[in-house]
Amino acid sequence: MRMNNKIAKKLKKDFPIFKNNKNLIYLDNAATSQRPKQVIKAIIDFYEKDNANVERGFYTLAERAMIKYNNAREIIASFINSSPEEIIFTKNTTESLNLLSYTLSSVISKEKDEIVLTEMEHHSNLVPWQQFAKKNKMKLKIIKIKEDFTLDMKDAEQKITNKTAILSFTSVSNVLGTINPIKKLVELGKSHGAITIVDAAQSISSIKTDVKKLDCDFLAFSSHKMLGPTGMGILYGKKEILEKMPPFNFGGGMIKKVKWGSAEWTELPEKFEAGTQNIAGAIGLGEAIRYLEKIGLKNIADLERNLTTYALKKLREIPEMNIYNPGSEKSTGIISFNLGKIHPHDVSSLLNEKGIAVRAGHCCAMPLMKKLGIPQGVTRISFSIFNTFEEIDKLTDALKKIRNKLE
């Protein structure tokens, strides 16, 4: 199935949000996606038919819940080509990265004292490592971006050295939409013995990710950005490293043996999953992955590319439009822009009056905004499988009217 405008309109019918919000044009998918009825139904079915805690009960209801829960982990593992025991359930990408920042120091060689990030990073992949560096007296090094909004790989080659303990980077910029050469970055990091971490939050729903081929040490992403429920995140980690790391949380479910003065941890992945987990969230994410795979990630990427190409063309027709995107061949369906000197918050508010939902502000990337010379931030649009060319037309028509009104 090749994605086109007609299919996008058909898929839109799967999303109840549009039935309940007539004339809504939702262009904030990089912040959070909408949920199809199949995902919503899977969550409701669990609560109405199978609700029980997992790994605790020996009754029929608990067994059914456990089967669904384990099946969800297997679906997620298969989606990125990992083993189920290498899939750690968290709340979101942010918690996944924080888990690493609290536990990785024990597996880092003492002679390594540098952490390398990029100028594109979301605060979630900056602040944890910033604090980690302060606590462990390490140096933070930042790979620059070029004028075309792509990563400077020559600078990467200079910044990543034998002193690099951790190389953590986004696969796709949540501001620029830039697709980073993650395979090359992982290879570069590993050639210097660095631990490699990929923030895949903005790429997981449209770019096929195979952690075995990629050979990264860790990969993090969120359910709510890939048609799944909120409150559900994934941390993939190589088994041999996870086994060496201490737990992040302590309590029920992650214990093998407890005495008054000591405790032993259970096996992966439960070792990192203390307490009752988001069971319905895992089941919902599993159903979201089924939905995405039925459509096909390549088809989704094709639609995003077509929408991005069309949107860039239409936006460039507007006078005084400043666009921060490397072009549709180098990016996903994320476009940030500024309309002359009009504040992004004003643009967003006026678009909202037309039923158009967009993001405005620094998009949790303040250092990048400073680099770009736009401390007020940007207006950002981001596409999903239900967006159409007609919606882009309505967006650009509204932007032209905003410009004429406020300039």
C-alpha cells in the first residue's frame, strides 16, 4: 500500500478525536500523536475484561493479564529486533534517559571523562547528562550543526575521542526535523569505546529501527509519539550492559531475595521495573505497533516526505517566512518557522482560532534556539498519517492572513 492523500483521509476516520472535534487540523504530532480507535479499544478491553496485576496472582484473571502484558513486550521487542528481556518499561523517553544517567557510572572506565551530545538535543537528552557530568566531574562536548541544519560530521569526528565515555544523540531533531546519520555516529562512538545512546522519540514511528544492525548500546522512545497511550516509555539496552548496571528504582517486583540488611535483584527486565507497571499502557503500545506495521513504516515515511515537500513549497511563498528545516529529503515531517517578527505565541493563538493546532515556543531546546538566534522560539508543525495537502493549504492561507493583519 502506497500512502497518498486519499489513504490519509481514510485513516483519519480511525481517530475519534476528529469526530469529536469537528474541523480540527492537528499539526502537533511531534509533541504527542493522536490515538486510533484500535488502540483505545485495546486499553478499554483490558480494563473491562482482564484487569488484574501481573507477576503476582495465580488466578485466571491475572493469568490473562500476564499473557497480554508479555505479548505486548514481545511485540515491542520484535518491532526493533531485540530480545524481550532487553526491553525496559518506563514512563517516557525522558525517564528512560534519566534511568541511564542514574545507573551508567558503574560501567564507565575511569580513564574516560567526556560526554558528547549534539546541538540538536531536546532538554531530555541534555539536562540528565549535564547533571551527570557535574556529579561525576566530566566534561560535556557538543557537536555543532551546519548552516543547512544538518549535523557537522567533521566536528563529530573531532569531538568523539578515546576520552568519550558516553555519546548520546537524537535520531531526528524535534525542532529541525533533521534525520541524523545514526549508524555512522554509533560506529564512530564505538570505535572509541564509548557507550552509545539513541533518542529515537521522533523517528520510531516512521523510520525502521533495527537495534541489532544499528548496534547501539541503548535506545529510548515514547509510546505517546507513536499512536500509543501516554505514560509509557521504552528503554532498549544490550543485555550484557544491563546486567552490570544497578537498578534505578527499588521495591516490589524487582526483588529475588530480601533480608533485613540486604537484598538481591531479580533477572532482566524486571530488575529495572519496580512496582506495578503501566500494564494497560504496554498493551496499548503493542496495539499501536500492530497498527503502524499494518500501514508500513516506509509508507508512513513516504507520506511525511510528500507532505513536507508540499508544505515547504507553500510556506516559502509567504513573504518574510524564515524556515528551519534541511529539506524534505533530509528530514521527517517536522518544520519549524518564524513569520517575520511576529511572536510564535501570537501565530499559534491566531491559528488556533482557525482550528489549527501547532506548537509554539522553544520546543524544549533552548540552547538550539540561542544557536539559531531566535530566543523567542519558533512555530512548529509536524505531520502524521491523517494529515492532508488540503490542511497545509488551510494552514498557509491562515498564515498569509496573520501576516497581513499583524505586520
